Amino acid sequence: WSFGARPTPAKAAMFFVVNGIGLLLNMLIAWLMERAGVHYLLISLTVLIVVPMFNFAGHRLITFSAR
């Protein structure tokens, strides 16, 4: 496991929750920006920057926290 956390079923469940939220965030950003008429390359760049940062923070603070 990343960040030195011990693997547990609860942490595995949180892993999938955080990734699922990241997927929904990805689709929401892309849909909103597409509806606004933004060029697809700018949409891709935005998603490429925002979603991995969200996933990293979510896993660091929730999934693999030391508590």
C-alpha cells in the first residue's frame, strides 16, 4: 500500500470510493466544459491536472491516512 498504510478491507473500500468520486469529477468537469464550448484539448488538460490532484489528496488524507 502507498503512504505506508496497512491494507484492510475498509481501506480497500475507501480506495474504490475515492476513485469513483474521481471518475465522477472527471466526467462532470468534461461535461460542464463541453457545454460551455471549451476546446477539447483544454478540457483534457484541465481534467489531467485536476483529477490526479484530487485522487492523490483523497488517498493521502482518507484512504491511506495513518489513523
